[in-house]
Amino acid sequence: MNGSLFEQALLDGDYSPHFLAYYYKQWSNYTMAYHHHNSTEIMYLISGTCVVDVRNESGGDTPFRLKRGEMILLDAGVPHRLIVEEGSSCRMLNVEFAFTEYRGVVPSVGRLAREEEALAELLRHPFDSLVLSDQEEVFHVLKALVLELDQRGRTGSSMVHLLFSELLLRLARLRKESLPASQQPSQLYVRRAIEFLHQNYDRSIQVKEIALSVNVHPGYLHRIFRTHTGQTLTDYLNRLRMEKARMLLGQGEIPVAEIADYVGISSRQYFHLLFKKYAGCTPIEYRNSIERHFWSEE
């Protein structure tokens, strides 16, 4: 099949990626001739600025000005050119890929789409080009993917297929967030607040600190968080901490008395009360039940 993201066969069948090119490139004072590929291309701007001209079916040109942290996805067969204006420079990471018959243990593109609605939506709605702004989540995956390809070759490996799967999923979610229907700043604030909680649950944190991390007023964050998740920030944090505590209690080498410190609760008495509220038993009872279950299976 060709290298387009929008072949129905990708959704119906089982296909794996095949990489045609992957490289870093520094550009200065350069105008590229119009050209196209029989593959999907990602042009990711690492630094500087540039313009990517995309030619549509009617022969007109649509210029996209990119800056650091932005990327453009170009479908197979779409004419385009890069322009780096006089006195300017930019550094890019380019990846071009098509698809081949499925191989390996990593889920195929179709399987991923059947399990992740955002990816299915991406594959069902064709575009010639798409510009996305990244918080370096995609960049880290692209870097790791290219490094693995450099070391293993374009035939790839399980790691290559895993990284490509993550790349597709992150691109699909970024696209979903960029759509007008979901372009509410509140949704982005909530997502960033959740990320902050998952990265900082092991220490004492307050709502005003979470709000500061996403640059909104604490009262506003509290309101939109409850609207989007059905929980308060405190409820979400407590549930997160108790889930981590359950996981750690399952690791017998960590003393029960120290689990509270691992999940950011300074009072052990409060930790015991909170755990019993969420789990229906004390931390010691929970660990004992796990150990009894383990010995009964021996």
C-alpha cells in the first residue's frame, strides 16, 4: 500500500510502519523546489523559524510559518517546499514513513486505532497538511525513534514499533486537542494539572501550587477540574495517593510505617484513616490479605 495515513486498509487490516528517511538538518537562507513523497512526512522544527508552502489541488499555495516546537504533517503525494528566509535559519528533524504488512509483537496500526478513538478519528479524516504545536512530548518520542532507527536500521525492531505506536497516539491526541470543539483552554489546564499531580504526589502540595504550575487562578482551576473530572483536586490527589499506596503495600520489602512518606502524607495517622476510607481496610490489613493470598497459592 502507499504511504498515506488515510488508506481504509490501515483501519481494516494489520499494518506496520516502514521508514524511508529520518534525519536532522540545519537550514539557512534556503528555498526548496516543490516536490512530494510517496510517504507521510513529519517536519519538526527544533529551533528557528521557517515557512512550509503546501500546494493544494487547485494549484494554489498555502504557506505555514513554523516556529520552535511546531511540526507539520504532510500526507503522501502532497506537493510542498521549505523556505528559510534570508537572514534566518532553522533546525529540523524529518521522518518519512509508509506502511507494510504487519510483523512483530507490537499492535498493528489498525489494532491501535480500534483501542484508541483519537487515533481512529485521525485516520478517518484526511488532510493534505496539519500543523501541531508540541510541549516536547512528541519531540522526545521522535528523537528516541530516530536514534533507534540509526542503531537498528530502517527494518526496525520491537522498540521502533513501540516508539512509532506512541508517536501515532501522541499525534492523534494533539490533533484532538487542536480541534475547534475541544479547543477550550480549560481542558488543557485540567490535563496539565493532572500531569502535575502525577509527578508530585509524593510530597506535600497545595491547590495554589498546582494552579501556579498551569498559570491559572486557584478558584478557577478548582471549578474547571471538577467540571471535567467529576472530582475535586483534593479527591483526585487522595485517590491517586491511595492507589500508589496499594501498589507499594504489595511490595513486601517496604515497611508499612514508611508508605505514608512515599505518597506525600506526613501524618501516619491521617494516612491510615484515608487508606481505610478508600480501601475499606487498614494498610496492615491490606498487606496481610495480600500475603495470605500469596501463601494460599503456594
